[in-house]
Amino acid sequence: MSGAKQTTLERPRMPLGLLFCLPVILGLCLFTLYPVVASFYYSFTRYSVMKPPVLVGTANYSHLMRDDLFWKSLANTAYFAALAIPLGTIVALGLALLLNLKVRGQALYRTFFFVPSIVPLVASSVLWIWLFNPQNGAINALLRPLFARLHLGQPPGWFADPAWAKPAIILWSIWGVGGTMMIFLAGLQDVPEELHEAAEMDGATTMYRFRHVTLPFLSPQILFVLIMGLIGAFQFFTPAYVMTRGTGGPVDSTLFYSLYLFNTAFADFKMGYACALAWILFLLIVGLTILLFKSSARYVYYAGGEGG
């Protein structure tokens, strides 16, 4: 009887609750759900924004298979992801281990290495354009005496050289690993100190303790960093756009997938084709993320005893 009374009392509150949720629901439908559904529809059309869309079936997806720039942008993105993600993870983990040591000024060091990750992308990109300038940039100014001493000729041309343009952007990405470093620092606080002490008493070396004690407890953080890094790498856009002025040069060496998608949509006004590119990107990210999750059971250890 009391349950029936409670249900009767709560029922009039339902419309009021929905009314409070209405702005969020409308925003979700208008700015998330509708664009997703519309982009899927437009991916099967020829749409230039200036004219009404015309249905063309799967022509956009068929054209992708014959589009050299599509494959080039995909290869550039895969190259960036294959190098930037592991290198950034290793550097961030190394910094976290160093900054986890009990030394004077620990908070100051942590702040020093974290600050680059909160610098706005456009500002940091402009800064690194100057640093990578082949003629009067700071990096080549430091490398020039070394190259001369080793008889290696001139330092790299960086963004003026197709062979060095992507490595330059990868170096830029490693500069901003402060956020990842903080994730690993937080994970290191959960590694039981008694396990390190027990292993040390048994004669385990520092490397052995790192491999068999620290890394297993950090494996959930490593999985998270890999997944977020993968998603970020395939959506990599702002620095490439700023550093190359939207051209993806030189010789399309920095034409990443998202940059090609943006140029297709807002420079060439091929919205239908751009939507097809966006859905392929979505499927790639989802597929690779699922693959990482499926394989995580082999190497991810959770302190509660459950696998990945």
C-alpha cells in the first residue's frame, strides 16, 4: 500500500523532471544526433552546400578506393600514430617515474613539465614554426655546429623538406605530453610500496621491479593513454593546419586525414564526399579501439583481480 502511495506521489514529478532535462535533450538532438544522421545521409549524395543534395548511392565510397589523396592522408596519419603514440607514451612514463622521486622542488618540476600541455594549440604551433625554421630557427642554430663537426652537411629542412615534415610534427607532439605524464603520476601512487620493498628484499634489481611490479599496476593507465592517443592521432588537425597553412605540404607530406577531410568540405565544397570520409574515419577509430580492448586482456592487470 505504501508503495502504491509513493508511486502516486512521484508520478506528478515526472513532467517537471523532463521539463528540466528538456534543454539538454534538445541540445543533444539538435547538435549531436541530427548532425550524425544528416552526415550519414549526405555521404550518399553529391552535395556542394550551394545546391540541394543529389543522391548518388555508394559513389562517394567507391571513389574513395580510387582517391590517391585519401590513401596518402591515411598513410600519413598511420605514420604519425605509429610513431607519436609510443614515443609520447614512453617519454611521459619516463618523466612520471623521474618526477615521482622524492626530491626538493618536486612540485616545481612537475609544473615545469606539465605547462606545455596546457599551451593553446595555435600558440604552440606558431612557436614551433619559428623553432623549426631552417635558416634562423633555434633548433637548427643548435644543430649546425654539431653537423659541421661531424661533416653531416646542413641540418634538416623540417617543414621545407618532405622527409622531415612529419618527424617535426611528431617532435612537437612529444613536447606536450604533460597531461599523459600526470595520468602516469596518478597511477604510480597506486603501486603498493610493500611490493617494491618485498621484491627489493628478495634481491630484485630496479629494472626487474619496474617490469614485474610497476608496469602491471600501470597497465590500465597505459591502455587508456593508447586508446585516447589513437583517437587523437586520427583526428589530428589543428597543428598540421597551422604549421602548413592548411596545405598539408610540402608535397602532401603532412596531409593528415582530418586535414584532407576539412579541405574537401570547406575548400572544395564537396560535403557529400567529406561526409563519406568522416564515416570511414569513424569506422576506423571504432575498429581499432575495439581491437585494443579485445587484446587488452593479455596485458592489462587490475588490482581488483579482473582482466581487461
